[in-house]
Amino acid sequence: MNGAKKLRELLNKEGMLLAPGAFDCITARLIEQAGFEAIYMTGAGTSASRLGFPDYGLATMTEMVENAGRIAAAVQIPLVADADTGYGNELNVIRTVHEYESRNVAGIHIEDQEFPKKCGHLDNKEVIPMPEFISKIRAAAHERRNPDFLIIARTDARAVIGFEEAVQRANAALEAGADMAFVEAPQTIEEIKEIPKRVNGPCLLNVVQGGKTPQINLKEAEQFGYKLAILPGVLLAATVLACDDALEQIKTTHAHPTFSKNITIREKFRRFGSDEWDELRSRYKEN
């Protein structure tokens, strides 16, 4: 079964699907091993891990697609990926959709920011006119080759034009063929509640600690009616903090750092498939 079909089946179940954010194959496999049923490829994490850059729209379409393809190939659960603005006009959007589809990515979100975009929880964003946004979504939905491939329409209009405009854009995108709406950065709990009520289709909630959206219990978000919640930065933040701690220990103790949990070298490799590779070698090695 392809990733897009798996994702559709998961979204057709009762309740809300959780997709923690991965930025490489290590974090993707850890999410899968933790028992989650879907993964989200964070654009901010991709830009940071591949390029050492902030989330300022500096990663190209090919860089984003290549990272998504590696992640999708490393796991058995479906991957939803950031596709920024679609990287141009309607024609660029069509190519973007086809490139992600060809790598077994299950779905992408395309947003209405001006290019180059920036993280949705930063200030001074700009958005394109609604007709341009809807044209991109229409092109993405109509030109996908796999009908199961999920098109998520993201609008950043809340911060620029206001909540009413964001809801209007979300509904217009759904009418144009999007499968899910993503109203980025609602600023109050009341706005979080209102989005699934006023948007005429499935909704995604972006959970960003320290961002513009108030923190909310994920069970509560499920009760509000959201179908998908992504946690883009959770493992990126955990990685940065853990690395800072380990490096500080080396500087201060002049010894290998200690961790709250220990892991052997063999167990590290097991987490990334060494037992399966060893079995294959044994199967085909001449006696």
C-alpha cells in the first residue's frame, strides 16, 4: 500500500491523527518506533539540518523533496511534508506535487505566503492575493497523479489580514479541491475552537511551543474537531538542547558525557535496522 492510501485510511478513522516532526531519517525512525502512525517533515528542521539555515525560505524545492524522499523510504508509516509556497506559480506547484508524489510522500501543504516565505510563527509575514493562492491549490488538486495524495491548503492570513480572511481562504481552498485546511497561527484558544466549526472540511492544527498559538492539550484539540495535529519542532528542539548539554559536559568534565539513559553501540545500530541487515547477509553468504 502506498503512503498516500495509508494516510487516507488513518484520517478516515475516528479521532485526530498525531504526526510529530522529523527532519532526517534518524528522527523519522524514532517516531515510528515510538508507535506513532504518521510523520510530518518539518521545513524548518530540514533547512536547519541540511543547510544550517533558519526557516526563511532558503531551502529549494529539490532540497526539500530529496529530504522527504529519504525519510519516506526509511519508514513504513505515511509522511506528510512541508512544501512551502509550491516554489512559484501554478506550473511550479504542479511540478512540486509530482516530485513529492514520486517519492511516496503521502501529502503536502502549500501556503499563501509571498516567496521567500518564513516560519509561520515569526513576525512580518506577507501573503499573496487570495485568487493567486486558490489557483495554486486548484492546480495541485487537479494535476496530482495519485488521487489519494493529500493536498493541504495552508493560509498565513491570520497574522497579516485577520482571522475572518483566514477562514475565508481556507474555505475557498477546500472548494477548489484541497483535502484539508491549515489555518496557521491562531492567536487565542477561542480561535482554535472556531476553526473546525467555521471551516467546511478537515482541519490541521500546528502545535508550536513558544509560537503565536496558545498551548493546548492534544486531546482537547481532538474534541474541538481537528483531524490532524503536527508537532514540527519537538525533536529539533530536543536535539539542540541535548547536544548543548552533552557538549557542555565535555568542556567542563573533560570526559565522555553521561546521559539519563544509557544505550550500547549494538543497540544504537539495532534502532536503525542492523538485525535485519545481518539476517540478509547470513541468508545470502556462501557457507
